[in-house]
Amino acid sequence: MKKELSEIFGADVIDPEKTFEMVIGGTRYEVSCHFDPEGSRSIWDQFRDLILMQEKDAAQN
């Protein structure tokens, strides 16, 4: 089941003008960026978690 970025992060943090799609290894990723000055996680940690979540979802299907 595909989840939209706005479902994961909330519609208030997704700026459609800063959203794009990227294909890596045959998988299409929807990428969006925003900056939270109080954030505690790096972008690399967030990417890793999203990819691991996608792999877990794929293994369950």
C-alpha cells in the first residue's frame, strides 16, 4: 500500500513546489523537503527509516 508523503508527515509540512520523484534501482521515490529548526534527526536517518519501512511493507505483501 502506497502512502502519500502528506499522510506520513502531515499536510502542513509538505510544500508541493519542493516535492519531486526520483527513481533509484527501479524503485520510484517521492521526495519532499522541509526544515524543522527543532529537529533532532538527520536527513540520512530519515531516509534510512523510510527505505527500511518500505522494505518491511514489501516483505509483508
